[in-house]
Amino acid sequence: MNNLVRRVTERFSQNIQTRLTGYFLLILLPLVIVSLFAVERSRDILYEQAVERTELALASALNHFDLALQNVEEISTLIAADPGMNELLNKNSSGFSTDSIMDFSNILEQLTNSVSVNRFVSQISIYHQASNMFVSTNFGGRKLTSEPQQAWLVESARSNGTGISYIMSDYPVADGLSFGKMTRTDTISLIRAMDLYNPERQSNLLIVSFNKSKLLNILKTLLPSDNSRVSLMNEKGEVIIETGKDDVGDGLSDYEMEVTKDSDYSSWKLALVQPKNELYEKNDQLRLYTFTIIGISIVLAMIISWVVYSGIASPVLKLSKGMKRLSHGEMNVHIENKRKDEFGFLIQSFNRMVSVQKHLIEDHYEQQLRLTTTELKFLQSQINPHFLYNTLDSIYWTAKNYEAEEISEMVMNLSKFFRLSLNKGREVFSIEESVMHLHYYIRIQQLRFLDSFTVEYQIEEESKGVPILKLLLQPLVENAIIHGMEGKSSDGKLIISSRIVQQKYVVISVQDNGQGMEEDRLRYIQDELNRMGLRSFPSLSQDEENVRDLFGLRNVFTRMRLYYGDESDITIDSTPGTGTIVTITIPLDCCMK
């Protein structure tokens, strides 16, 4: 009845919970999915629009840079191909004279005029190879004395031919100097050879440096916020100029937007980096509103669910908990019941069932348990007279064959054995204690049989602390000595071992190298043990009244089944002329209870 009611209530409770969960999911799930999709889609659209606007702005700025670049390159071509300027450079040698100074002054004046007409040029410099003079609109003129620097400038003029190169200010030149320190500029510069159309031209070099502040003014118009950054980079990815927040874009993450645009004229490109949270600032407000609505909906759903649960699922849960407590052996279960509906009737029936079951256990089960416990103590007490008889018999035969010294040792071992057997009424001893207890008895038998046999203990360390019933092994050892060692002159051996198997069983063996048993006798003993194993507890002891053999084995087997249950067992194996081994197997969890 208990199982039936429990299955009905559990199934009913599960059906209610499943139905409630399904209803609320059907109501909330579409709302949540559509809301989250709309918010995320709006973020994607906003991001795409921001990228598109940024690309248009970068393209417009790149057009501006391309025009400035073309303008600077045209100025450099005009200067490099100017016949009058090239004539002044070519006619001056390494020496300085009044005429050469005048010529360099004229050249400087022309360069200054070129700088003034182009706002993207900050300075123009010419290196004269013959005199190693450096003429610049920034610092006038100076003689270059470093041979490595001279060599680098000459090589740059020769390698470029009639082409154009762009040099960064931090480019290393010679003597540990960068290009910017040598030319006294802090921005990118255009370099090319002078006297373009003369195949036998000298290695004179023209250097045109860009105006950094003018370039920055163009970049600053692109900054959408103070937390963004815009960079102008060359074909190698080196930053020419940049403006904005320094730490933006370092180790670019999913929280930053980067847009790049390549130039159609040059190999330069613009890159803008901006935090995404600035793009999503207004959208995040909408997102917060959506999450708030979803949260409110969930709270309302929980309130409604609780109302429904209190009316239907709560009494089912109380009934289920009461059944669990009852299944764990708690007999004082009582469920408070004030309901007058079907659930009230079900709870009232459960309380009545618990009361009836409690009385049944008190009147029947406990009485059966007392009977079993009494029978267990009775079976255990049967061992003492039987054992005492055999021990006194051993003392008698020893007294006839030996002097009083052996008799005193036997009496001492016997007293120790009885002292442990009656130790404060304990019912169980550890295997280690049981072996020590058993050794006193074995020593008595060794004295009786004139030390014709030896004993070996093979007790695994792991099994020493396992508790077993008192005097459980003594009948097995007694049979091994009396029926196995008798007739042995000096080579008798008794082995007692214990071990843990699969962490589930403790296995204890008593082995002798005596005369063994014939096959018919062994089969009879095994059949008797199997027959006893098929009987119920009460008939185990009743069976002892009708038999007169195998007393020790029957006693041990009956005590094991009463105390350790059906998983405990005894097995016997014997070979004529070789010996006998008796093995008992006990569930480990039953030993620890």
C-alpha cells in the first residue's frame, strides 16, 4: 500500500510540475527570444552604420592626403629638375668661395619660396655631395662632417635614381642617429636625387619634409570622441602620424571597433579605432529596458507559479516527503492536514497507514528480532561446553605423557582464552584480536600433539581491523587440528589467512596439510551446507536438534547467516593426502554495521 500511494503521488506531482513549467515556458519563451533578437539585431545594424559612416569619412580624408601628396611630389619634381638650381650645384666644388656662398644663398631663397607656397611642407633641404654642405630652410646651411652620414646620403641619391622614397623620422641612418635627428625634422620626408634629366648627375639629394601639424589637423576632424584614435600608416604598417587616446587599439579586442581604408593613389592607409560601448550607449538603454521587462515577466510568472503550487503541488510534496521519511525507517511520521478536499483525504489515509504499520512492526517485527537475537546468543553459548570438553581432554592426555611444566602452560593458555572469550560481554572482535585469541587455543593443541605441527598467520594489514563474531574461527581450527593433524609426526602445518577482496568482502581461510577427506565425505558436507543455506533463520537452529555430526560447521554457518545475512558463505575444498581448506566469506559492510 505504501509503494502504491507513493508511486501515485510522485507521478501526480511530476505531472503538475511538468504542466506548470510547460505553460510558463510557452508564455515567456517567445517574448524573451523576440526581445533579445531585436536588441542584438539593432546593435548589429548600429555597428554596420557606424562602420559605413567611418569608411566614408576616412575615404574623404585620404583624398585630401592624396592631393597633398601629389602637390608635394610635383614641387619636388620642379626643384629636382630646375636647370638654374642644378647649374649652381654642379659648378661648386669642395672649396668655399664668395661665389659659392652666394650660390648657396640663392638656392636657399628659392627653397624658402617653395615652402611658403605649400602649407603641407615644413622644410626643404638639399645635400651637396661635392662640398658636403647641408642647405635647409629650417637651419640655413651646415657642413656635414660624418663620413657614414655622407655615405648614406650619397647611396640614397644613387639608389633612388629618378624615383621617390619616403623616410620616417625614426629611421636609423649612421653614427647612432635617426633620419629625423640628422635632418632636424619630426615627421615623414620625401627624398629624391637632384638633376633628374642628367644621366651623369652628381649624388645630390633633395629632402622635402611634411608639415606634421597640418596633417594632424586633418586627422583631428575624423575623431568621433575623446576615447577614439586615428592613425595614418605607410605601406609597412608604420605609423606616420596619429591622434587621439593612446591606449585605444593596443591589443585590439572584441570591445573595440577598427575601420581601415586604403588609398587609391599611394600605399598609405587610415585606421580609426573606437570603443564599441560608445556606439551602443543609447542602444544599451533599450537593452536595459528589455531585460527589465523580461525580469518583471519572470517574477510575475514565479508568483503565479507559487500560487498554483501552494494549492496543488505543495500537499503532494508534503506527502512525498512523508513517504521518504517512512521509507528510511521513521515511524513517527505525521503530516499536518487541514484540507477538506481530495488531497486532505489522501493525507489522512497516509497518516492512518503509518499508524497501522507502526503497530505491525511493534507487534511482529520486533518480536521476531528478539527471537533471532536470543537464538544467536544461544548458538554462540553452545560452543563453550563443547570446546571446554575438548580442551580438558587435551590437558588430560598431556598430563599422562609429560611433566607438570607442560600442563601449567596449557592451563595458562586456557585461562587466557577464557578471559578473552568473556571479555565484558563483547560480541565481536577484530580479526587481529581473534587471531591472538585463537593462538592460545592452538598452543594448547600444539602441546597436546607434541609440537607435531606448526602454525602460520597470513593476515593482510588491511584486514586486521575488520570486526567478526567472537569464536567464529575456533570451531574451524579445532576441526583442522583434530581431523587433520592427528597422525602427523612432525611436518604438520596449519595456515590461517585473511584478506579484503574487491573492497566488498573479507575472506578468512583455515588450511591444513593433513590427510584430507574422501570425495564422498566432502560431497556430503557441501550438500549439508547448501541445504542449510536454503532454509530460513528459525529452521537453522531447529535443524541442529536432529543431527549429530558437523556440529562445528553447522554452528559457524548458522551464526554467520543470522548475523551477516545471505551473502555470507562457507566453502570447503579437500584433497585426500594433501589437506583441507575451509574458507568463510563475509560482506564487508555487514562487518562494519
